[in-house]
Amino acid sequence: MKLLKQIHTAYCFMIFGLVFLVFFLPLMVPVLFPSQYRLVGVFNRWWAKSMFILWFLPYRIVVKSPLDPRRQYIFCPNHHSYLDIPTMGLNPVDTIFVGKNAMEKIPLFGYMYRKLHITVDRRKLRSRYATYIKSQEAIDEGKSLVIYPEGGIVAEKPPAMGRFKEGAFRLAIEKQIPIVPVTIPFNWILLPDESLLLTRGEVRIIFHEPIETRGMAMEQLDSLRDKVFNIINDEIKTNNATRVA
């Protein structure tokens, strides 16, 4: 069984590289013409769907409340697996990512990630501050963001989540745009961080109802963070309990 997982995982890494090469030239369009940033979301969806099909991983997208493609959102998903990145590519709304600068080390992909998204070295205060400023500017330019509020894959016992950092919630209140909690319930099983061996199963992503922040003040930051945490946490528990049953 382990040998089959190793073969499947190696195959999927190869497909990841080949599919990225196919999309490399189209992704150069928003790199060269930043005003076409919405193409990043379009190509992300094509890239993610192509990979999951070629990886033989069925995927299911659940949208609990309609998302207006003309509005801006900050999407806050839980983060337990490297599989979460292509999974968020299934987002029906065009977005850019705020993520770790470690992604920049991947040949070619890292270059594209740095050019199209916002990267951060969470170990350095200056980098975290610069990332916050860049995120503000991205919102002012009309972009929607994906921010993993745990700050990376930090949970010691998934599917339990790590403590949420405040950046996404401070940004949402400051800019008065809605936050969308996102639950990715099974990726911790499909591609565990500790083994990086892929297991066959359904990739599921659940977009919850947007939480409006209009009229909110910074004094409500903690309650907003707790609300998003509880929504995602309850959905994780529900989905995993159903899966076991």
C-alpha cells in the first residue's frame, strides 16, 4: 500500500510540474499587465481543476451562500496540508494569495508566485509589516485576498486548528470588506504534512456565508476572529464525524 502511495505521489508531483508549464505563458499576461489581475483567479481555477482530474482526485465545491464576483472578500481557510493551496484555486471568486515566502524557492513556480501573489517571511517583523501594507494596497486596487489565518501549517494534532492570527481580521475591519470563512475538512488526511504521501479521496472545500464588517470597529476584532474560527471548526468536526460514520 505504501509503495502505491509513493508511486501515486511521485506521479502527482510530475503532473504538478507539467500542468504548471502549460499555464506558465498564460500567467505571464497578468505579470506583464498588472491591470489584468483577475486572470490570476481564472487561471488558478483551470490549473486546480486540471490537476485534480489528472491526479484522479474527485473534488466537491460547496458554496453555502452566493458570492458576488463584483465584490471584494477576504477568504480565510484552515490550513493543514500543502494540498490546501491548489484546493483554494477552486475559489469561484478571483483572488490572490498571501502566503509564505518559502514558495518562492520552487523553480519557476516560485517566480510566478512572487510576481502574482503576496509573500511573507513570518519570522521577520519587517516582512510581516511590509506584507500588511501590500495587502492594503491590493485591496485598494480592487483585489480579493486569500489569507490563511493560522499563519501556516502549525497545528500539532489536525484536524484541530492552530490559533488564528489577527492580520486578516484587522485588514477586513480597516477596509470594511467581508470575510468568508472557508473549511477544507479532509486535506489533512489526503496529504498529511508529516509524510507528504498522497491518499486517494475526495477534496472538499466549503465556502461559508460572508461575514459583513461594515460598521465594525477594531474593538470587535477578537469577536470576529473567534466567530470565523468557530464556524470553520464546527464544519471540520461535522464533516469528519460524518466521514468516520
